[in-house]
Amino acid sequence: MAGRRVVVFPSSVELGPALAHLVTSRAEKAIVSRGRFTLGLSGGSLVSMLSKELLAMPDLDCSKWVFGFCDERLVSFDDPESTYGLYKSQFFSKVSIPDSGILTIDPSLSVNECAEDYTCKLKKAFPDDDFPVFDLLLLGMGPDGHTCSLFPEHPLLEETKKIVAPISDSPKPPPQRVTMTFPVVNSARSVAFVSTGGSKAAVLKEVLEGREGPALPAARVVPTNGELFWLVDEPAAASLTIPVERLVSGAKL
Ligand SMILES: O=C1O[C@H](COP(=O)(O)O)[C@@H](O)[C@H](O)[C@H]1O
């Protein structure tokens, strides 16, 4: 697929620093062009890797960064399932970021109200865009091919109008969540999936090489004008037959 880069690293030891370089290089570029860097975060296994690797970057300056969430679980911030709560303890509490730089959900609301409230926050942060155009979205992919909280065969895959959608029947707990929709994901300037471990090998092949039946959610991420990276480790890439890139250690994306 044109414009898609599938980059395979021996392990997360090499992948992590490359991810951090990708984030900070896109941040520098965005701040020069637009005065700020807008970054959408995912949860799951990404949280600890990203937090550790960004904190290891010399001279990390997030004062002009605006963080949003590609999806979020509707639980209180001190619940171990809260993506914001995890980033707060592992990253936000360790760097200087103005409160206005983190766009959080309001977990006290019902799931429908929460999606509406988060839509308003994104519209306010992106007043010029019909769908918010993030500089970079970092995505994960579950073993079922879901990304954000967009799950296989779920009606939300067909959403074309909403910026943020509520979901009350997530097959992966917790059941109540809010998620960015595909129009937002595919409007981003850059999207990077991070996928590691042998448990992702079979689904990664289906997503990147195609499958019979409807495309899995992760395969529907095709930025309209933006760049798309798949950063994966060797165990996740084990079943791939398409050409991939293998960067030498320390190379930048
Ligand atoms: O539930 C979620 O799962 C996906 C994938 O997580 P992973 O642990 O398999 O990497 C994640 O991207 C999403 O943000 C999260 O809510």
C-alpha cells in the first residue's frame, strides 16, 4: 500500500527509542509549522513503553504539546483500567505540562454524555477542522484486530459523522468506553501503530496482507493525506510475507 511503512525491529528494546524519536521529530516539525504539537494516545501495552522511552529522551519539552486520547475507558481516573490514570502515574506526573495541554474525558458522566463532552473538548481544541487533524496518533491493535475502541463487526466502524462515539458493549472490558471514529483517525497527519509480541502475529498478517471477509478495524486505518507507520517487533512480524523495512539500530524514522 502506497505511503505505508512497515518497520520491523528485533525487539522492543530497539523499537522503543525509534518510537520516541518519531514522536519528538514530528513534535519539532509541528511546533515550527503550527506552534503546537497535537498527539493522540492509546492505552494498553503502549502506555508503559511510550512513557519510559519519552522520559529517556534528552531535553524533552512538552510545553507546546496537546495530548488527546484515541479512546478511553469510562472508569474513574484511579481505576487501573483508566488510560489517563496510567499515563498520569507513568508520564504526566513526571514532566511539566500545562493542564490545558491534556484533554481528558469526564468519567463522572454517562457514556453518551461523556462522548458528547469529549467531542466538545476536541472541537474547542481544533476550531478550524471539521474533524480534528492531529499531528500524530499512536495506535495499538488487539489480537482481534481492534484499534482505538473500534471492534470487529461493530456498527461504530461505519460511523461517518461523529468525532467521538460512545460504546457500551465493548467485547474487551471495561464495556463502557468512548472512542475516536475513523474519520478522525484517518484525518491525522501521521499515524503510527505499535504492535509487539507473538500473540499479534496472526492478526498482523491479516491486517497487512488482507483476509477473506470484511477488513478488520486496524486495516481500515488509511490516513487520507497522512503518513502511516507500523512499528512491530520480530515476533509480531513472524508470519509476514510482504516486504518490510529493517532499520539499523539508532536510525530515525
Ligand atoms: O483496549 C484497548 O486495546 C488496544 C490494544 O491494546 P494492546 O494492549 O493489545 O496493545 C489499545 O490500543 C486501546 O487504546 C485500548 O483501549
